[in-house]
Amino acid sequence: MNGANNTHEKSFRPEEGLRGLDRNGALLALRVRSFVKEELGVDWQGKRLLLAFSGGLDSTALLCLLLALRPLERFHVFAAHLDHGLRPESGQDAAHVRRLCAAWGVPLHEHKENIRIWAKQEGTGEEEAGRTARRMFLRETAKAVQADWVLLAHHADDLAEDILMRLIRGTGWPALGGMRGCDPTSALPLLRPLLMEEKSTLRSLLERHGIPWREDATNSERIGRRNRIRLDVMPLLKAENPSFLDSARRLWRSARQDELFWLAHLEELFEKAEPADGDGILLRREFLQNLPESVRLRWYLHVLDSLRNSQNVGSRGGQNRHSVLLALDRALREKRHDRRFQFGGGLEAELFPGGIVFRRVRPDRT
């Protein structure tokens, strides 16, 4: 299903950069540029950018803005499209993506995957299988085009939904502030330039310029928690507070400021950590016991995240992990030694008289 089809609208001329947009569109592009550079601290001038391009409203708007900014920033734009094969019209989506990239002169990398077969083989749900396949495809494509960043088109409405999802799962602060605007530390360096912009703004941009996009009919079905939040919960919250998205943006900014402070502080603390058992990390009791509880808990989490990132393993977030961290700290205070605490992604912490060792679960303990 296509969106945007009005003969009175002004067409987008990507070869003209910002002048190819109307005034509001150009201002939007410059606002996105300012967010990336000033708030996310990312200099993307001259960089190689790979856009995860579904052909939907959000990623189409981001591609349009990137091309408008390209003459100014001199970056290189590539697109990546994965056909999940889950919907009958997925082939039409892929064809639409090809036409638009060809018209706008954007190099396109595409791949088709049978997610249903993948899910059966892996013994997982189709949604999880789709995420895994998408991440693998983006990682491989990013390597092929030597991308500096992989761009995702999440916007402020997605951010608000993500905050609610995290709240429901029991996520702690500052992760409760929602998805990161950029994540350069992962194996897949992600950047979300639209995170402060509302979906209605993106829709208006495409409609004014007569730019078509594809609609995923499953987004309007009440299947899955995220869809229910989008269709049922978000309208209620916006009715109660029309500025709810502004509240989400403020929360994101507060969380990011807090996170940046703690990251700097915890990096200093990390120098006190010692290697243990080859790939483990030891935090000595004599140092831990002189720290406030809040600092100890954040340090534990920082060490776990460091192990997870260095070893490319998953993590278990939310209330479960927080509860285990609290139990670990209680055991430390009460000097209950020779105890192990399990975390998601194959990570554990073991308590000794001399302190705590964080590491991967040993094979003889699985």
C-alpha cells in the first residue's frame, strides 16, 4: 500500500541538496544535522552511512533528509533492504525500494530470507528470528561497504513506546530513558538521527513532496505488546497529555546526561579492576566496601556490559538483572562467600573473601 499521492505537492530533487526541499523540509534536515552533531556528538562529515531501508514512511523520510544534507556533509549514503518473506506484498516492497533508490541514485544492497523457516530451525519466534536475520544482514552489508555508521529511522514516537516497554519490563535508570541515539561500541555501530522528530513531521514531509512509501498492514494489528502500546496505550497518554512526546524527549535527555556522567566516573573506577581467570574481572572487597551502594551497583553493571560487549554475548535486562545485582551486593555486605550469581548471556559473578569475579559461565557449570 502506497502513501503520498497528490499532484499539488512539490517533488523532491535530491541532486539540489537542501534546495531540493521546501523551507520546512530544509529546516527539518538542519535540525536533524544539529541533533547528530551537537547532542549525539557524532561527526558524520565525509563518513560512509548505511541506511536500513524498509521503504516505509520512517526510513523513506530519513533517506530523503540524508540526500538533502549530502552536499553539505559530503558523506556517502548506501541503503540495505532485507525481504523477510513474511507478507505476500513483501516482494512489492522490495520492488518499490529498488525503484526509489534507482531514481535517487542510492546504491542498494538487498537480500531475501525465509524467516519462517529460520524461526523453525532455530526454535524461536518469527519476530526474534527477523531481528537476528536483520542484524546479521546489516552487519555483513556494513562490512561490505565499509560503513562508519548503520542508520536506523527510529523517531520520537518510537522512543516513547520504547520507554513504556522498558518500564513494563522493569528496566532501571538510566536505561529507562529509552534507546540510545548512537552506539559506537557495538559490533554494529548504530545511529538514530530522527530520534527527536515526531512521526507526523516525517509524514508531512513526504506528503508535501509527493514521495511514496510502503505501509506494513501488520502495524495496525493488535498483535504483540509493542503494537498494543502503539495502538491503544499511546493515544490514551497523548489524550491525557498532548505534550507526552516532549516528556519522553526530556526524559531521554536527562537519562543521557546522567549516563555520560556515570560513564566518565565508572571508567575511572574501572582502572581499579583486575584481570581474573583469563577473561574474568576482579573487583576487590577492600575497595568495594568503601563505595556507596548506588556506585557499587552501577559498577557491577558497567563490568557486565564491558564483558558482554567484548565477548559479543547477549544480556538479560529489566527487573530480573536488577534483582540479581541487589542480591549480589547484599551477599557482599553480609560476607557470604563462595556464592555464584547468574546473569543473562552466559555471564556470572562469583563471590570470594577477597571480592567479586565477573566472567563467562565456565563450561563445567552449564
